[in-house]
Amino acid sequence: MLALVLLFAWLVDWPLLLATLGELHWPTLLLALLFLLAGALALSLRWRYLLGNRPAFRPTFYTDSIALMANVAIHLPAPATRVIAIERVSKVTLPVATSGMIVDRLLEQIMRLTALLLTLMLAVAGPGNATTSLMQGGAVVVVTLLVIFLLVRYAGRIVPPIARALGRLPRLDEARVRQILTDLLAGLATSASPQQLVVGLLLSLVAWGCFFVFHLQTLLALSTILSPAETAGLAMLALAVAPPSAPAMAGIYHGVLIGALVVARPGEATAMTAYALVLHALMLVMWLALGLFALIRVNLRFGELLRAVRRPAGASQDSAS
């Protein structure tokens, strides 16, 4: 990863990069920050819903903020931090929080795959077809909701034909595919009802919609000369590769995101580097500010939380007993 960052540092035109950053449109960046905050609020609403609408929204949002801060600052896994933090500041038990987090992670992966699909659709869209592609992407999300609902509801009828169809593809074994689908849907049925999945996906759509606007507004603040389809495509690519709901430390984030953006725009390494730098700076400011404020508001010591998250599962169980 360090070698990749150094490579981009060598490719970047530093005077042009500094000039690009110096011409940022700050009102647009402030609007981007508002959508980033709105997306974070929607994520907490989803997490609270998956926990059975408890605890109250404020402690849920506070613990999420602490988890995002820990992830972006010291690369502490956000899912584990959210589970342990919510268990410590509320009456939500660890098994309930863990079960909810399984569904939460599933919803995140669905949204990530949807964002990748939308990126491909925008990549093949004509200069004036960005709006049409986004509308088609919305239809894809609706179909995804319907498919997941039907898969969970009628798994016994739907899995066999899907397994047979996929089994005809090269390097795919029908029995293996059938077993994977059966296990996956069994886990979904255990962790969440169809209604919970649908509502969770709708809240995910709201959160990721806000995050997409955040990426879009940040790119527009750079005053790059791109068509609407290109702008939307790059924003969607950045969202799919490095979503704000899974922030990463400096270096890791930049290496992954800049690599993806430069592949999409090979002749614009400087502009893409500036985009990644500004995106990460905005998330760093937002998550650190929210996380520090949350630590003040809740009765939770960050050092104890850090040790609890890093403690092996067996050690946690031994200490609990």
C-alpha cells in the first residue's frame, strides 16, 4: 500500500494539485458536509431499527459516531466497536447487537454492490444520459428489494432453479451453489424478517443516497470539467470503493480510492488525487468532531472500549464469566 501511495505521489503534479485545492468552492463543500451528516443519521436510524427500535436515537447515534471516529483514526473495526459500545451504554444485550450487526453488514454489502452496478451503468451512459442511468439504477434497487423479499419468503421454491441455472456456468458446481444459497437464506431468516430486511434496505437507500450526494458535491467543489454522466460516475465509483460508512485511515483510504479513480480517469491523476484528499479530509473532520462530542455525552471511556474491541472473543467470555 505504501508503494502505491508513493507511486501516485510521483505521478502527481504537485503545483497543479495545490492550485486545485486552492480553488475549492467552500459553499459546495459545506453542502456536502450536510449530506454526510444526513447519511450518518440515516445509518443510526437503520441500526436502531435493526435492534428493535431501542435504545433511544441519541445513544445509538453517539455510539455510531464513536465507532466511525475510531475506524478513521486508528483503524478500529467499526462493526465490532458499534456492537460493544451499544451494549455498554444501553440495555441491548451482546447477542441481540451481534444479530443486528449481521443484518447491518449484509445491507451494506447489498448497497455496495448496487453502487458498483450503478457505476457500470453510468460508465456506458452517453454524455446526456446520466439522469436516465440513475433512474434505471433506482429501478434496480426496487427490483433488489423485491428479489430479497421473495428469496427469504420462498427460499425452498426459488433456490433449486437458481442453483441449477448457476451450476451450468463454468467453474460453478450446482450442489455447492445450492448449499451456499441455502445457508445464506437460512441465516437471513434467522437474523431478520422479510419486513425488517425491506425497511432496512429502504433506510440504507436513504443513507447511501445522502452519501452519493456528498461525493457528488465534493467533486463539483473541485470545479472539474466533466459531463454530468462522468461526474455522477466518478462520485458513484468513489462511494462504492470507499463508502463513508466504512472509513479508513489516511494512506489506506488514499491508496485504494486514488487507484480506482486513476483507472477510471488515467490522464487525470492530479485531479483524482485532489478529489480523494478532499473526501477523506471532510470525513476525517466530521467523524472526529462527532466522535469526540459523543464521548463527552455518553458515559464511556474510549480506552476501555478500545481494549474490549481488541480483546479476543475467548478472553471476553472468560472475563464475563
